[in-house]
Amino acid sequence: MMRRDGDSWDLASHVGATATLVAAGRARATNSAGPLIEDPFAEPLVRAVGIEFLTKWATGELCASEVDEPEAAWGLARMTTDLVARTRYFDRFLADATAAGIRQAVILASGLDARGYRLPWPPGMTVFEIDQPDVLRFKAATLARLGAEPTAQLRMVPADLRDDWPTALLRGGFDPALPTAWIAEGLFGYLPPQAQDRLLDNVTGLSAPGSRMATEAFVGSPELDCGRVQEIIRGATRTWRDHGFDLDICALNYPGARSEVACYLDSCGWRSTGTTAAQLLADHGLLGTPGDYATPADRPSYYTSVLAA
């Protein structure tokens, strides 16, 4: 199913299923021997969504050899490894931001992210989560049934990031006079290129000096790299369909050239520092996994940006 204006989803279909896929990867990593991340809410959230294939991956009932193509450049095992490094990056960003005195955070497209429940937030911390209304309702209800309690003042903001989400955020109690920590994790490809620019403009307009933003963005030439990445992903997910999970991830991304996130933010007064995915993997001893897909230019890069005074 190709993207269209105003499309919506739950956590078992369309863009929402990618949030469940990511949570399944976090659960798998959490359940591994000697885990580098701990997300105790990931597995029960995946179970509650009810996609059998992802539940089996989350719990370890499926082996990588059953679901990943031999010698493939990407797959569930590689995704899970990458998610460990990605999760640690964003967790560290938030820890550093709060250590610097920031007491307001916004998680854009929060999906099944449970940072509002699992991170040790300091006193006086307010965390805003923005996502589709059905996604937020499902997560809140599921975590309530588990008896989970937020570790910060958690405010959920039902809004579509393609629309006027700043108004909803302000109505939810967001204070633009306070420095804010923003995170955009696994988001930008699911926005039209123009909506990506608008989002970054809105973040800038809502941010007090000293605010910080952590982003994940793909770098490189869209004209040269997009087709190659799609071929890799579609080949890797062929076996998933044999197990009943038919999700065309590539069809969920909006086509077209888009701004490089860090360059765009820097043009708006931010100062960005980048880290390659390969470096993050190396930092955590995770290099050497099978399927070193594509070149460094094709890999996600992670940026921490600070808004100058």
C-alpha cells in the first residue's frame, strides 16, 4: 500500500507495524544473554499488538536462520543489533540533556517507545509523546494493565506530525520558554520531504536557546541509494512473508529528495555533531555481525544538535 495524504494506522498495520517491529527488536535484545539494553515493556507491548511473527521474534521462539536469508545484507538479526546501538544513543542523549539541567523532553512519533516508563528521569521532568491517537491510547491502556507507572510527568499528545502538531503540543502544556530535549528516532522517511522541513522549522520555533535535538537520518544521494536500499530490504523481508508477516516497508516511505537533517538544522541556528552507525556499533563491540549492508553513506547517521543562544 502506497502512502497517501491523511492515511492513518494502528500498531498492527501500515506504519504502525514498523513501531511493533522495532519494539520486537528491543525485546529480543533485552531477552538476550548479557543484554546491552533493558526494555521490560517491549515484549508485553508486542504481545498485546498480537502479530504472531513479531511476538515469536521478541520472545526468541524464532531463530535468525529461520527468518533471515543466508548471506543477506539485512534482516531481523541485523536490525536487532542496530537497534541496540540506536537505543543506547538516544537513551544517552536524554541522560546527557537532563544532566545539563533540561527538564522538558518531546518524543516525536513515540510509537511503542517506553522511555517515559523505563528511564530514571530526574525530579521535575516532563515528557511529551506525540503520535497517532490510536497508537497512544493502545500503549497507555496496555501499560496501565501491566501496572506500569511513568517515571516522569508523562503527557501524551495525539497528533499527526504531517499536520498542526505544535498547537496540540502547546495545548498539552508544553512550555516553549524552557530548553527542550527533542528526539526523532526512525521517523523522517515516513514523512513527506516538505513535512520533514516543516517539522524541523516547528521544532526550531518552539525551542528555547540551549535546547537539544537527537535525530536519525539517512545520508547519501537519494537518486543513487534509494533503489539499492529498497532492493536490500525487499530481498531480506521475503522470508517474513512465508511466516505470515507481509509488510512492504519500502512502500511506507515517501519518495523524493529531501533535506539532510543536520544541514537543515544548522541553517536554522543549531550546531550538529554526527556519529555514524558503524561507529556506534564499534563503540559497543557489535561490529562483525553478518551482512554489512551497503556503504557507510547508506547507513543511518545519528546527530545531536544544540540550539545556540
